[in-house]
Amino acid sequence: MDKETQVYFKDLLLKRLDELYSEAEKTVGRMTDNVENLPDPTDRATLESDRNLMLNIRDRERKLIPKIREALQRIEAGNFGQCEQCGDDIGTERMNARPVTTLCIECKRKQEANERAGGA
């Protein structure tokens, strides 16, 4: 992968990391500021459901942060965009879709097929 493309992905990953941290701060702020005492059980249930959904989303995003950091380390090491299994280029289209990926599409397909075979 050429330097210009690496810079593009580095900027993309850093921007996404900033967004994740910002959203996490907003969520914590909303949850600590909103001490709502809703008398209607349906309203309370809706609020609880919304909070649980938000926490699930943030938990998924929390798991994404280390993957972004690892991708940034791969950029610095010079092996970003290379499949960790076969060593081939992952491809810009796949990297655009999932910049934290470590497997090319063929190796990912094989991995998923093995997981389905083992899980079935």
C-alpha cells in the first residue's frame, strides 16, 4: 500500500477513534445528568429500553477501539492492508468497508466457513 493511501486510512481511523470517544463521553454525560423520575411504568420501561440499547451500542464501539489502535500500529509498522494469513494485499475496497480488518476476503470466507462447520 502506498504512503498516500496509508495516510488516508490513518486519518480515517483517527477520526473514527475521536468520534467513538466523543460519543462515549456524551453517553456518560446523559446517563449521569438524566435522573428522571417517570411516574408512568410504560415511560420508565421505554427509557430503560433506550438506555440498554445505547449501552449495547457503546459496548460494541468500546470493543472497536483496540482494533482501531492495532490498525494504527500496523500502519506505523508498514504492514497495514496485508492479510495476516496469506500475506496478500487485502484490497482498498475491503479496507474502505472495514479499515480494521486483518484478513483478505478469501481468508475471511474460509474462516467463516470453518466457524460454521465447527459450530453446526
